[in-house]
Amino acid sequence: MADPSSLGLIAKAAVTALSDERLRKGIGWTLVAILSPFILIIVIIVSLLSGTTNHNNNALDLSFNDSLISNKIPEEYREHIEDMRSSFIILDNKIEEKNSQMEEGDGLDSIRVKAIFYSLYFGENQPSNIDKAKYVDCFVGYEERTRTLTDDEGNEYEEVYEVAIPITNLTEIYKNIENTMGKTVSYEDMANANEIYYRIKYGSPAPNEGDDFEEWLDWSQGLTAEELEELYNDLPNSDKGVRIVQLAMTRLGDPYSQEKRGQGRYTDCSYLTMWSYRQIGITIPATAAEQARFCVKKKITVAKKDLVPGDLVFWSHKPNGRFMNITHVGIYAGGGKVIDASYSKGKVVYRNLFDSNKQVLYARPHILK
């Protein structure tokens, strides 16, 4: 479905055209008469889509909060909100029960538990009837431990007991939900849950993509002219992939920003790859996950052993609900090196091809015309 904001811009531009006397005369009243009904339809669609979005946002806020449900909320939303509130009360009780089985200050993230539940079950028939104990159990593992106790006569003895351990790996949690609850979890479900979690916990949208993780090795930036020349000489000649690498190298040291990408020298991982390819006339999507999906659909993926300069390398470091849970993309530079925009370093860097166990896809868009 079209993005309401883009339709809104179209409608605004069209209405402006109708209200401009000179423009009306330029295009002619006949054309205006033909276009007017379509303009009105666009305006109506935008209004409806905007209203739906507002209802969804209100349903989310009201489900997580105890504020009064307005009479303006449609009845179908009201019923789902009330049922979700009832579900959350039961979930909170089950979470507390599970936390009581933990040690060392461990505890479940109740917002995460409820955000995933909301994503999976809001809108279904009576989620309050779902077995909440089984659901919450998907978020914990168990471990046997030994402790020393003293009996009434002062004798010490060893006791083996079981303690609950919170699971922090979302992939494991989702697998548990599928196996235990018999609920298929889609990429869209994961993305929605992540968005809900960030909105409720932090009051902000979830981060889109990046590489905010620990294992960074052998990164560099700001190569000297001599070093760049040496790298260029090591690359094959007359090849699109080589040109992409050279273009990406012109961005070494450029600042990282998702919000400002494309403004001045700012870039993020997927904008760097998109920009580099665009310079040689090849258009790829705007995010890492969609670039990966695009390559799979075009059947231009390659094996790691066949990587050549200019190929794309995709990583999945954590579930984010997007295609293959892709979180990062970089340009293979040859010789086991990669050029990518690093979130943690705040700039475009040239380094060893890192985290082999997190690389999930390799592709060659530069073979496209």
C-alpha cells in the first residue's frame, strides 16, 4: 500500500495546483476538471489512512497504559484494547512468578514480553484466553544449582534446586514461541514487536539498521594517497566492481548518521552501498535488508569463496524483523577487506572482513546493466 505521507504530498501539490490561477490557465480548465475527482480521491484516501494509523497508535498506547478509552475509539478497537489490558495483567503476574524463581537480581524485561505478545496477538479473538504461563516460559531457561543448607540438628547438607534464567537472545525466544505456542512468527511480527518495544520503553522509534556490537577488529580510515594507489593497483582492471570499490574509498572517514544520511558527507551502511552503485548507474534499494531481498529476487547472490571486489556482504547480528534479520551491509574490497559505514566508529572505514559467523548473504549487483 502507498505510504500515506507520500500520498499526502501528492494531494497537497495537486490542491496547490488547483488554487494557483496562473497554473490553472497554463494547464487548462479541461485538464483540471479531469484531474479534480482523482485529487479528491487521493485526499480521501490520505484521510482514511491517517485515521487508521491514529487508531493503531491509540490502541497501542491505551493497551500499555490505564488512561480512559475515548468514546471516539471504534468499538472493534475498544474490545481488543480491553482484552489486551486483561492479558497484560495476567502476564505481569506470570512474569513476577517467574522472577521469583531467579537469582542474582535477574528478571524478565516485562515490556519486551508484552511487546512481543501485542505484536503476535492483538486483533485476534480473545488473546486473554491464551496460556500466559506457557508463553512467559518461552522467555526463560532453567539451570540446576547446588546450595548448602543446615537441618534442625545443625548438620549441613547439599541440595540441588532449579533456577530460572532469563533468555536475552531474541532468536531463541522466537523459536521457543513457535515450538511452544504453535505460533508462526514472521519477520513482520519481529519488526512490529521491536518497534513497539522501543516506543513504549524509550518513547522513540526503533533503530533501523547499523552495527552496534562489540567485535571490531583491524579497522582503519583516512588512508594515505600512497596506500590508496597501492590498493587500486591490486584490483582487477576495467571492472564495474573495481569502480564501486574506488568510489566507496572516496568516502573513507565520512561521518556516520542514519538521520542525516545523504546530507553533505553523512552516510550509513546502506546509503554508502546505494550511493556507490548509483554512481555507475545501478539502482539498489535504500536499506540493507531490502538490498538483500532485491539481490535474492534478482538471483545475483554468490558464495563467499567467489567474492570479488564490489560485491555486497550482509550481516545479521541481532533480530530486527527485516529480511533475513539483516542488520548491516558493506562492500567487499578484495584481499579479505571490506569498506563499510561503521556505527560504532562513527565513520566509513576500511578493515578486515569481520564476524564470519554473522555473515548471512553475499551478492553481486554490479553485474546488472
